[in-house]
Amino acid sequence: MPGRGLLPQRATRGQRGLSMTLNKMFLGAVIAALAGVGFAAQANAAVIQNFSGSGIEPLDNLDVSAEVSFLIENGKITVTMTNTTPYTFASNQVLTGLDFTLSNVNTVSMTSATGTPRSVAANGTYTDGAAASLLSTWSILDTGTNTFSWSFNPNAEYGIIGVPEGDGDYSTANGSVKNNNGHNPFSAITGTFVITSAAITEDTTVSDVLFRFNTNRSSTVPGDDGGGEIPEPASLGVLGLGALALVARRRKA
């Protein structure tokens, strides 16, 4: 007899039932995973607002510039200030304050303030220490009208100093920077502050940003809104949703 080849066998009723059961179990797992990722993304959602500003301080006509990032979460805002001044000649260029307005918050508390101590020697060389608290010299002024201002003791340490000029040190800086016992150590380049309030939500927005320079906070530069973005935790949640959907389509095919 000529060969008839192998014919596909029909699945038994039991096999078909098992296949349907496995499909349902897989779909149920996918739905549960999707729900879990969606919840995680919602729970970790936050918003970042960025501002930057630059100008000339009036005392010695020196360049000043700065950036600030507000990471807004339910109940707290993490504020990172960065002195982006391209060189440092005098303490007039040290970042010592920040004014801002919150859309729906009347009062806040500052619970954390940290920076890296930078001590500048008489010859302009510098040494950085371990991260330290800035709470002894920085405080936040709460006006009760949605507007807040960081206050800095003009004779205190830990003003936020920018990068050195020239050969990688502060040798061209004047005596207000080099070996100045009243100002040393500075906070190197950045300072990070955490403020809290039950009224802070992901819908809270920041406006009216004003950077302050000089140890008496007398030189001011307005901050331009650089926009916002969804930070990494929520983005990862969205990516997780896409990955799970892709797996489900592959299995279905």
C-alpha cells in the first residue's frame, strides 16, 4: 500500500479542556500582573520640575548661574540646588538662597539638608569631606502664603560654591573664598533639601523661583521653568505594562 503519511491526531476532550484551562490561567496571571504594575506605577508616581537661571551679580560684575530640581511626591518635595557658575572668584558667587511658591501648600517643614563639605586653603587647593548636614546654617522661611524662602546665615558655613577657575583649584579666588574661616567649609556644587507637608501632592506645582547669591543673599536671579517629566519609577511601570502585553500577544499567536 502506498504510504499515507501521518495524519494529525484530534485532541481528546480532556486535552482540549486542559488547554483551555491553561489559557485561562495564563490570562488570569497576565491580568493580575497588569493590575499589580498599574498599582505600583500609581503608588510611585511623582513629578519633577526643573528651573535654571543666570546673570551678573552687581557688586563685582561676576557671572552667576544655578539650577534647581523639585522632585514632588505625596507628602514631600526633594529640592536639589546646583551652583552652575562657570568659575568662582568671590563669595558673591556662592549660592545661598532660593525663593519659590507652591500652588496648594501654606506651610512646610524642612526635615533634611545635606551637602559635601569643601574646604578651600590659602593657596586655592581644596579638600572635600564626607556628606554632612546643612541644617545648622540653612533654614526655610514659611510666610504662610504659599511662598517660601531658604535663609542662610551670612557669616556661616556651607554656602553652595561653584566649580574652581583655571587649573582645577581656587587659586584665582579672593580672600572671601580662600582660607576664610567664616565661610569654610562650603557645600561643594550642590545641596539637597527635603521639605514635608501633608498638603503636598503630585498635583502641587512650583513657580516664582528666585536664586539668591552672596553670603547676605543680596544678588538675585530669576529661575526659568525648564519643564517637568515623569520620573523613573512611574516610567518603569509603563514599560512593564508594555512588556506584559507583548508576551500575551506572542503566546496568543
